[in-house]
Amino acid sequence: MRKQKNVRDSYVRMTELVLPNDTNTLHNLMGGRMMHWMDIVSAIAAQKHSNRIVVTASVDNVSFRESIKLGNVITLEAQVTRAFSTSMEVHITVWAEDIPSGTKVKSNEAYFTFVALDDAGKPLPVPEAMPETEEEKEKYAGALRRRQLRLILAGRMKPNDATELKSLFDIKD
């Protein structure tokens, strides 16, 4: 039987200050810098869950809802949502806070997938992720659909084999 770990045990919170070197000519946080921070925080969450070195396998759509300004404080939160045999899906939320004005907005959200590796760089089994709260259970349930969509888009699964996606649209064979 696979080892089990609670989803909450993978939670990571990281805070960054947007400095001039992090911004573009409009004094907004560069998207690449934000994605770099998202990759770091989510990798730490995956490492906490697997107790292994991990590598990024995929990044789902990252949309930029709100611009993040020079001087904003960025809080990134990451947590494993579900673990498959050797891979883990991690959900990341990015908050931008303007401390002088007292405003805080959710600027970004994404799912990254990581694979745990052994010392030779080969994939290793990871513990099962056990959701407890309603939000954790909801993300856990949706993870299989998101995984099937990722595999279809990567050409590693045929759409007809995506049973979770077909059930979502009530498609019969």
C-alpha cells in the first residue's frame, strides 16, 4: 500500500517584494519573474509531499488578471492537490498587496505538475495525497480531469480514453 500524507502538510507560503530589477519599463512585475517564483514555491510544496528532489513536468495556463506594481508585496501560496504514481499536481495562488494603500488582490492562479526523482534521475513513487477540507476535496476531484486534459494536449492520451473528461460532458462511446 502507498504511503499517505495530508494535503495540508505540503502547504508553503512565500513572500517577495517587487524591486526595480523585477519590473518591466511600465514598472510592473515581469511575467517571467512571477513564474520563476511560482515554480520555486510549488517545487517546495512538491518536495515537502514527496520528500524527494522534484522537477517541473508541466505548467497549466497562467493568466495575468491584475498587474503587480513596483513596491508591491507578493504572497505566493502552494499546496499539492493530488498525487499520482510519480507525479504531483500543485495549486499556486499569487496575491499582490500594496501595503501603503491597504489593498490586496489575487493576481494569479495556476497548476504546476512535478515528478519526484531518485539519485539517478529516474521517477519515483510518491505518497498519496489525502484531502481533508471541502476545498481540498474539490481540487483533488478536479485533478484527474486536469491531468487527462494535460495528457491529451501533450499527445500522450487519446481523447477517447479521457473517461473523466467524457463524463464531465456526458459523452457516450
